[in-house]
Amino acid sequence: MADAVRPDKTARQLRLLSDALDSGRLGPVRRMVHTLAPAEIGNLLESLPHGKRMVVWGLVDPEDDGEVLVHVGDEVRESLIADMDPDELVAAVEDLDIDDLADLVEDLPDAVIDEVLRAMDRENRERLEQVLSYPEDTAGRLMNPDVVTVRADTTVDVVLRFLRLRGELPEHTDHLYVVNRRHQLMGWVALQDLVTREPGTAINKLIDDELDSIHVADSAEHVARQFSDNDWVSAPVVDDGNVLLGRITVDDVIDIIREQAEHQALSAAGLDEDEDLFSPIKRAVRGRVVWLGINLCTAFLAAFVIGRFEATIEQIVALAVLMPIVAGIGGNAAVQVLTLMVRGIALGQVGASNARILLWKEARVALINGVLIGSLVGLVALVWFHDWVLSLVIFAALVINFCSAALAGVLLPLLLKRMRVDPAVAGTVVVTAVTDIMGFFSFLGLATTIMLR
Amino acid sequence: MADAVRPDKTARQLRLLSDALDSGRLGPVRRMVHTLAPAEIGNLLESLPHGKRMVVWGLVDPEDDGEVLVHVGDEVRESLIADMDPDELVAAVEDLDIDDLADLVEDLPDAVIDEVLRAMDRENRERLEQVLSYPEDTAGRLMNPDVVTVRADTTVDVVLRFLRLRGELPEHTDHLYVVNRRHQLMGWVALQDLVTREPGTAINKLIDDELDSIHVADSAEHVARQFSDNDWVSAPVVDDGNVLLGRITVDDVIDIIREQAEHQALSAAGLDEDEDLFSPIKRAVRGRVVWLGINLCTAFLAAFVIGRFEATIEQIVALAVLMPIVAGIGGNAAVQVLTLMVRGIALGQVGASNARILLWKEARVALINGVLIGSLVGLVALVWFHDWVLSLVIFAALVINFCSAALAGVLLPLLLKRMRVDPAVAGTVVVTAVTDIMGFFSFLGLATTIMLR
């Protein structure tokens, strides 16, 4: 990643744009913005502080406004919407696809929603209401009800004539769906087959009915996994009765995968994904201080453990010098195990059936790493403090803490998952609390027992 | 993520499969494996310990062998390949697409590569050699040279007849590329247009020449960003002279995005992405101990700082009890800033043009959070140790360490990026080293100056 072969486009544009904005020449900025895709404009807006962001937003082609709103985070979106009057907003969003509109609708002022609904025809209004009736992060909310269906008892030629009459197809249409009279999904026909087969070929012969479909209640995560496992470009969404409700396309799936990865990275640090680079101070403080407070509790717990051994530390100050090493390295080892487990759980590779084997494997790795790192630290401690008993104590404490790390790293994510807490979010705090406490306790406890006698 | 609406398919399959394996009934296992897509089989194999993995691998339909090899991590791949004899391997890989074959080729024994190359026709052999001539993680290595091209001076009808003669199209063909006599890319025509426009329409009129193409030297990361910004299903790859070399499809892009996210999560914990759940103990130890060693160095540095204040701690043991709090919370605050910066850098949103604004913003957030958390900790310390000077010292130390955290969190990733080190990998160690050292130094230093007088 570090050595991208060509310079980064966004970063380069950002610099050019920033220079142009600083010099006050808006003409070049406007021209530049007009060459960008809506997602790129969104990315650019997110990288600008509030003042410049609003200047650039004013220069975006009104035709792109709706698509840009779809492509920015919640917080930036709010600031952009606050800057538009209702008429502009209605114009911006009324031509969006149903799935995009459903994604936006909660951030729009009520007056604008009413206006947009009134401007829609009845069919689209019903479709929007249907999509909005499904919970967020399910297939129902991601699908676009605009699908092209054909009947099985016809030929390639007839379908091609039907398509020419129909005109433009929904974006990313790579299959036509074959349905029966009750709109139940019978299979699908690839666009590729329509252009490579003889006009007289019966559609019946081209139907692929082996492919899985997506259930309307499937989670977004499950949808994403199915797309990447099966290399789909689009897939049909059906209900319990196998009735075709809509389709999901790969561009939305890419957004899901990116958002999941971001969510995981940010929430592991106690941030929510809507905090952007230029969030107002007040919001940034509020967003982060809760997480710091949680970590503070575990830090006090560890301090409390140390407090139990004040008398020991008073006599052997070297313990205070070395104890953060035992706790810290144990934490690193635990995070390694945790990270592997979180990935395994996310991929569905870890379950009750192999947890014991994993625990046994990690216990052995921990024992070996504990002995290796423990010996090294013991040796340095010996050279530093010339006390071989102290050396032995820190060696033993490290081996114990590596084993606690393995135990916590394997078991806690499984436990959190069972408690329906995302182990990617809460895992690190919990396992490092364990290794902090076990680290201080084993080191200071052993020292008290052995060295003070 | 925690409350997926439907039970997880892979986890369920894994349990069923595991039960069937344990009972020794291989028939149901075989039937189950045959219903899975190659990527799903790969995922399943990765979740099994070595012995069971080999049993299941023996049950996979030989036709799927090649695709499964493409879809597993390097380490599992090696173990699967080691289990096959050369003939099986040749049969498994010879029908793969050029891009998949290029991805596998380095893991194959030389004898097998020779055999596969001999079995290929000259055109495909040259294509494979061309793809392999580009560096890993560039567009050239990801592309598939098998593209369908048409000329501009023809009609929809003629193209359709040409396609019917040609037969099956490469997977995920959503566009045909229009080239001139020197095979330079002039634009592309959507398959959708071919099926919706009248047969007599000139191709000339359907050409879209506004779309970006991908340069053969573009980084995989840049390719992935272009796909998600532009909602592409496939995109043409050209060289400096705009000659069409191949195409990249969205299924490979999804793999890139997933791999990047995984790489980031794993490498932040000092793991490489090829370590799988059931890596041999020796490999797991070797892979992790280096990272632990690096962290050990920073832990010793912090211990060294504490060591400078042994005399102070001897007199005021409460300092030893409280000092991990100052260092720890500072580390949490720094990781928050770092995580936002790493995301911003990855999206190209952070550069020299806005670094100063960001630093200023983060400094203010740090000051407020430092005062909030510092007051809380100061209060608890007062209740605990009944010493208001100690209370004041820990308050001040926390404010100082929060500011160091902001400084390190903003500047270090920028510095690492300039040094061409991935901030997502090295960032956490470096910033927490700073906050550990600054935490201990400010707290113990202030205590020495103020409390010992």
C-alpha cells in the first residue's frame, strides 16, 4: 500500500482545489468539480473544513446534488442539507433510485419528504414505502424494486423486441428474471445469453434456476458475503413465498463491505463512523469521552490491584519500574489472539465445534512465546537490577500472563458474540483489562510471596 | 452486525459438516460440499484443522479444485497443493482464467508450471507471460487479457451477429470495447444498449468515450477506489499509448477491498494475513514473536523512564499505583486520533493542505478531554490518597499527555506515510510509545519537582 505506483488522484486534486480556493478563483474549481464522479465529489467534500466545503458544495452541478448526498457520511450530509432550500432539495432527490432515496429519506426535513412523495407517481411511492418497511441493514432495505422480468414460454427474439420497446434498463442489469403468473421467481436469464444465442432459442432453455436468491430479511452482511462468494453483479430478492420483490446490485455491496471495514476499524478505537475529520469540537469530544471513560474504569481496576501491593513496592521499587512491561506485552499478545478470532468469527469459521482445538493451539503458542519473551525480559532485569530472584519472578509472571492472554483472546470474543456484543468493538478493552490485571497481580503477587518471604 | 436476522450459513454448515466428519459418514459431507460455491468451500477448508481439512479436500469435485485454490489464503493453499500429485494439479489449474492462474502460479511446483504452460496454446501462454510481467498489486497483474472488441464503423445488428458466432462471452462482460486498427481504446459500448437499441443503430452513436480507463501501472488500491467511486462492473486496462491490454472485473475488486481491510486489521496487531486459524504452532510463534519483540523495546524504553524516578516512587508509592492510568488513557486517546487520521489518509482526504487545521482541531479536543478526564481522575485520587497536591499533579500530567496524544496522533501517521511506512501497521506501536513515555515522564517528573521540593 505504501508504494502506490502512481500518485494518489484524490490527494492531488485536493491540493489543486485547495490552492484554487485559497486564491479565490472559483472558475477552475467549478471546472474541476464537474469532471468528478459524485462519489469523488463526496470524498472531496469530506476532506474540507466547513467553510471551504460549503463553497465547493455551491459549485457542484445541481444534477449531481442527489448522488453526492448519497455518497457522504451522515454528519457531512446534515451540513450539506442544512445549506439547501427545500426546492433545491426536492429537485436533487426526486430522480434518485428508490434504494438511494430510502437511504437518504431519514435525513431530509419532513416538508421535503412530503413534497418528494407528492411529486412521485403512485407506483414509485408504493415501492419506496415497501423498501422503508424493512429494517435497516437488511436486504429489503438495500434492494431496488425496479426489475425487468420475462416469461419462460417465449424466445430470445421476442425478449429482444420487448427490450427495444422498453428502452433503457436499470443500472447493472446483467440478468432478466423469469417469473410465473404469481410473480414467483423461476430463474434468471443472462443478458450475455440474449446477445450470443440465436433469435429463435426458447427462453426456457436459457433459464438458470440453480442460483441462490436473497431473502428479503437477510442481513446486509450476509448479502455481502453471498455476493463475494458467488461473484455476482446483481441478485434477486424474494420473500418467504419466493415472490420477486427487487434486486440488489454489486455497487451497493461494495459500499457495504467498505462501511463494514470502516465500522470495524473505527469502533475498535471507540469512534463512530459518522465522526468525520472536521466534526465540530463539541461533537468530537462527546463522541470520544464515553470510550475514554470506559477505559478509565478498567485502568482504575488495574490501579486498585497495584494498590493492594503498595507495601511490597515500597520495599522493592524495581517492581514499579518493571510492572508495566508485564502488563503491556501481555496486552499485545492478547490483541493478536483476539484479532485472529474476530476475523474467524466474522468469516463464520469459528464456532463451538472448533473452539477447543483453537484454545489448545493458542495455549501452546502462548507458552512458547511466554518462555521466549519471559527469558529475554528476565535476562535484561538481571543485568539491570542484579537480582536473580526478581528475574525469576518476572519470567514466571510473563509466562502466566501470556497464558491468560491466550485464554482471554480465545474465550472472550466467543462469549461477547453469544451476548450479542460485537467482539470487534468491545474485544480490545476487555482482553487488555484482563491482561493488565493479571499482569500486575501475578508479578506483584509472586514478588510478595517469594521476595518478601 | 451482532444481530444478523438469519442464522449464519457458514457457521451452520461448519457445525453440520463437523458432526458428519466426526461420525465418519463421508457421503453427506460430499453432497454438502458439492452444493457450495468454490469460495464457500475455501472458507470452509480454512476453518478446519489440518486433518479434517485434508479429508474434505479429497471430497471436493475435481472440477472445482482450481477455483478453490484461488480462494484460500497462501498457507492453506500450500497445504492443499502439497496433498495433490502433479497430474491432479495440472488438471485443476489449466482451465482457470489467466488472471486467476497468474495469482496461483507462484505457489505451484516448477514441474506443474512447465506442464501447464506446455498444455496451453501459444496465445494464452503469451497472455499469461504478459500478466506475470507486471508487478504484484498493480492493474497489470489483476487484468484478464480476454476482452471482446468491436469496430466503430458498424451497426448493432452486425455486432449481434458477430457475438452469436463468437459464442460465450468472458464472465462479467457488461461492455464491449471499441478499438481502432492499432488496438487503441476509443470507447466502450454497453451490452444493455445492444439489447435495447434498434438493430440498424450505428455503433458510432452508442460509444461512450467519457469514461476513465485504468492504466496498467495503477496500484490495486487505486483500481479499487475507481471501481467504487464510479460503480463499475468492469473496466478496460490500457498502456501509455492507450492500447487496450485487458480488463478488470468487479469480483476481483471485491477481493481486493476485502483483503485490504483484512490486511489492515491483522497487521495493526502484528499478524500477517496468511496466518490462518490453524497455522502450525511453529509458524504462529515465529509470526508473532517479532511484533512482541518490537513492542518489548518500547516497553523497556518506558521502564527506563520510570527507572529515572525510582527515588521519587520510593517516597511516594501512590505514584506507582496511579502512573499506569496516565499512560494508558493517553494511549487510548492517541489511538482514537490515529484511527481517524489513518482513515483520512487511506481515502486521500488528509494532506499537507489541511494537516495544520486538523492539528489545531485535535489539540482543542485533547485539551477539553484532558481537562474532563483529568478532573475525574484527580477527584478519585483525592478521595483515595487524601493528597490534593498529588491530585493536582495527576490532573496536569493527564492534560499534558492528552496533548502529546493529539500531537503524535496527527503528526506521526503523516511522517510514517512520508517515510513510506504504512501508518495502519506501525502507527499504534509508535503513538502508544509516545504516550507511555510522556505519561510516565510528565507524571513522575511533575511529582518530583512539586511534591519532593
